[in-house]
Amino acid sequence: MFQPIRPTQRPHDVPEQDAAQTGAQTRAQQPAQHRRRLRAGVNPLISQLPTRPSATEGASSSSLVEATPVAQQRAEPATRATVLAARQRDIDAILASADEIREIETQLLALKTPAQPDAPDAPAMSQAEVQQAIARLEARNDIAQRAVATLGKQCEQARAVVEKLNASLEEKSNRLEQLHEARTADTPATSRPSPVSTSRAELRAAHSRRIAALGHQVDMLKSSRNKAAREAQAVASRDTLRASATVGTFESIDYVSPEFIVKITEWLQSLQPPQGRSSRRPADTERHLQEAITTAFDRIAQIGTQPQADPQQALQAFMALVLHPRLKPLYPVVERLLVEDFGRSLRVSTVGRRVGRTMDQMNSVRRWLNVTPAQITTRSVLKVFTNARANLQAAVQRQSRGVMFGDVRIMGPEIARAVAQLDTVIAQLTEHRAAFQAMLEAMEKQFTTIMDIDDVEAMGQRVAPKLDAYYKGKIAELSAERNRLTREGVPGAKTGEPETAGPGQSGVDIDQLEIRIGRLQGEILQYANEHKKEFEHYAKLGARHMTVSDEVEDIGQQLSAHRETLKHLREGSKAQMRERAARGNQSEQLENRLGQLWEKVMRDPALLQVISPAALDRVVKVHVGQTSEQMQARMSKVMRTGTFVSRAAVLRVIAEVARHEVEQPRSALLAQDRDAFERVAQGYPGGRIDALCHHGRTIGHGVRNSARGVEDSRTGTSQYALEWTHGQGARISHLHPWISPY
């Protein structure tokens, strides 16, 4: 891919003329990399390089180096621009390898993904419809690209703040790892030093703190288990709704089965806040009803005037109004109408997703005919109240002593009072009819989002069945240890024991180590909590940046698909591509090719000019392709850990970290000797270069320990360290996905 520098010649010892000739030869061989560098943007210092000679002159210079003894190959120290050019060539070579591996990984993923059956009722899009879709996607893409640029700048500002906080956090985490290692090394056979006698009071205090800490951990696990159980139930309920919303070939799109109605009713009832205990004091029912009417229709009116208003709060207020004792007899009918509305909307959305249309597109004709689910439900709800009022008015005119209102019988003067109350509700509902319909449409869209299965939902589907066993085992383990400590009591104080030194002696008492480990874990959580605002701000910005970046990528895929469709339509091609044969053979060939290419990349001199072999080997073994179970197994030693999404992602992260570093005003990666490297390192906490790099997209995911238990998280930031390697120069010595404490 490019001409490597020989091992006897370090990058910073290459003469400027030879480096320029080598760069010319590389560009002559790889015009594609040159074009990619122009698109990505080259550091302005590269433009200061002298004019490069031809590739022929470069070849002759290379031959001269081979024929000349090593002692005579030494030249003047390379300039910063020369070293920068060499680093830029290394970065371009790494990115080219990442693109090549990503292409193979994408092909493998496409082959391993089962082919989806064609929808029998999916109408073909016309050429005009495809062109309109492309225009809309291009407009969305422009907006999303601008949002990505803005969020990228904001993330860089927040990253600089978090990087300083993370340095202190890493120092505490490193001390915690050292204490864990010391505790592991201190075996029971080792004699513990006793320079002074341990008082009974100190042992009792340490014993009590340990038991209290175990009890606190058990309580936290139980609380976390309850939350996980509720979320697992929610995931299962959403899966059931997705299955029930499937529309068969010969089914009506408006049909809502009884089983589907039961599930939607459960979801609708879950939106209502829990009812508090009723007061024994007599309530002012009339005043409470008027307050409920005012609250409900004020929030409904906001939906029509304020697009950012929450439709769920408006729906909750309306349902609370209908649940008022004066109107509660009508609640079952109104609830059934809302359930059927959301059921029809979900089925419409399901069919729309299958044919590539939004709900608004699916309802366009229905809206013109005034028969969308929201329009039908609005008319039906209004009709429920008007019919009830008509029945009560007829009873008043007949001077009936009693009449049935829903399933409740009201008597005498209560009938006229109920008519007046219904008049108020009907007047408000008629006045805010458009806003009520807008609220239903907004809730329909919110309800149909349960069909989206993002990375968090997919993780919940995989992890939910295993949570109960994990929590039971962990709680039982901690409870058993707490019971054992309680049963054994405070250990006796030891005095006068001789201090002996064994081969495995750690020099620290195990009990004291336990206390220090617990105290340090508390300090880490306390420090993270003190700077929670900064961490959460960066995490939220990073999440938004990743979401918008994912949206840009998704829009790009949709644009490619639509342009390909438009190409086939213009050519008149209607053949359907069905590639179901030979998938296994193709996958095996691609996997072999990927393995060979990966072995070649791991030995690529360009990659080893940026990252040390030991760091590269560790990041591949520890932070690539790790499952949730493997990461959680490491949580006994670390507070946070993560994994990169793929091998191509690792290479791209390495290249971006190198580019991020060389673009700094004082770059350690461009240092030409150890003294220059140390001068740059003095500007970092502790004299060690340990920094963060924000990538603006999802590069991996991981788990973290927090006060709420073990939590999953995705990240768009990497953490790296730089060290000076003797005989080689500055290299990345450590790299892993950075998982935020919050």
C-alpha cells in the first residue's frame, strides 16, 4: 500500500529530501488515497513542504539507502513539516486499510442477514414519487449535515472540560486496580506484618463498616432488580404489541383484535399516574370537576398553538377529567374509543413501514375523506357526550325520578346538574375540536414509535431474560458474605506477632485493603457525582451528535437505495434481485479474505508508526468484539469498560486519534526526540499524556458501575495515552472506548 521506512531508520531520522521523494512515489501509486485526503482535509503545514521530485528520483534515492552503510545513512534531523507529512501518509494508509476491511465486513453482514420476503401488497413507486423522495432526503441531509457540524464544535468544547476531570478519575481508578491486585496477591498463607498491636475498637469499626457496606450493596441490587424487572416487562409488552400489530394479507387494516385491545388498554392505563389515598374529608366535587375541565382543555389547547407541547400530558389530563366521579360512567366507552384509535394507527403504521411510507402519507387520502383514525375518534368522543346529554335531557323533560347514566343510576336534582356539567364539557370539546384531533394524531405518532427497535431496545430484548438469574446470584453472594461476617463476629486483636517476609507477601493487611478499596470506590462515585453536570452535559451532547450522525448515515443509505431504484426505473428494469444461493460459500470466502487482510494490516508499518505493537495487541484482545457478559465479568476489577463495534472501527479510531493529536499546537506525536516529547507531556496532569478524542459517531458500547448498579452505555469518544518508545519514537501506548460515569 505504501513504502515503509526500514527498521534501522526511525521516522524522525529520515532526511527531508528522502521523505519528500517517498511521498511522491506513494502518491503516484495511490491516487485514491490522495483524493480521500483532499476530501477529509489536510493539515495546512503539509502545504509548506518543498516541491517533490519525480517517482524515478525517489526510487534511485531508495536504492542508494540500501547500498549505504547504516552509519552513513544518518542525516540532519527532520523538520516538523517532514514528520507531519510522514504521519499524514501513515494516517491515510490506515484509513485505506479501514475502508477495505469495512467493505468486506459490510458484505459479510449483508450475506449473513436473512433476506426479507417481499410484501405482497407493496405497490411499486413511480419515477416521479422516487424523484420527490430523493429531493426530500437531500433537503433532510443538508439540515442534518449542518446539525452534525454544530454539535461537533459543541462536543469539542465539552470534551476539553471532561478530559481534565477524567484525568483525576483515571488516577483514582488506577489506584483502585492496584489495590485489587494487592488484595489478590495477599494469600492466607502469607504472614501479615504487625508492627503495632491492632486495637479491638479499630477491628470492630472496620467489621461494622464492612457489614454496613454489604447491606447497602444488597439494598442497591434489590432496587436495581425491581427497576430492571419493570423494564423487562415493558420490553415484553412492546414485543407483544409489535406482534399483534402485524397485518395479514387478507386482513382489514382497521381491524383491531380483542387480544390487541387488551394490550393497548394496558399501555393506555400505564400512562395514568398512580392514584393517591383518598382523603376522609368531604371533597368539593363541583370545584374539582371545574378544575379538571380547565386543566384538561388548557393542555389540549396548547397542542394546537405550541408544537413543542407534550401530547401525553394533555391526554393524561383528559383521561383524569373523564375519570372524575361525575363523568366516570362514560370512561369505559371513551377508553375503548381511544384504544381502537391507537390500534388502527399502529396497524396503519405497520403497513406504511412495509411499503416505505410514513403515517402522514398513508393517511393523506383518509384525511381528505375525513376518515383518519383521529378524525373518527374525535367525532365519536363528542358523540358519546352529546348522546349522554340527550338521554339526561329527555329524562328531565319526562320529569323522571331516576335515570341510568352509564352503569350508574342518578336521581332527582342530580339529573339536571349532570346535564349542566355535560354542557360545559361539550362546549369545551367543540371549541377545541381541532386541538383535540391534533393531540390524538401526536399521540398516535408517539405510540407507533414502539415499533422502532434501536440498539437500546435490541439490547433489552437480549439481556432481559438473563437479568433475574444475575441479580439473584449477586444478591445471594453478598447476603451470604454479610451473614458470615455477622455470624463470626469481630476477629480477635493480634499483638506481638513477628513480622515475617514471604515470597507472596503484599505488606498490607487484607482487612485494611478491603476498607481502602471500599473507601476508594466511594470516592470515585462521589467525585463522579460532584461533576455529574459536566459528565452528563458531554454525554448528552455526544448522544445527540451520534444520533444525528446515525441519521445522516441512514439518509445516505436511503438516498443510495432510491437512486438505484430510479436508475432501474429509467432503464425499464423490473427484474427482482434474489440472491439466496451460494451465500454460505461467499461468506466463507469473505471471512478467509478478511482474516488474511487483518493479519497483513496488523503487521503494516504505517499502523505500527502510530501505535505500539503491545497497545495494538491489547486493544484487539480486550476491546474488540466483546459481549455484554465478557464486559460484565471485568467489572470486579474496573469501574468502566467498553468494546469497539468492529475491526474496521478500531483502525478508523486509531487514524482519527493520530489526526486529532497531530493537529494540536504542540503535538507529542510529532516530537523528534525524547526531550521534545517530555516538554509536551509536562502540559498534562501528572506529566502523562492521557487524553480523549471525540469522533462524532458511535464507535462502541460498554458497561459501567454506578450507584444504580451495572448500566449499559454507548459512546462516541475514545481515550488514549502516548509514550516515547526507545528507538522508535512517540506511539499510542493505550487505547479504549471511553465510557462516561453518567
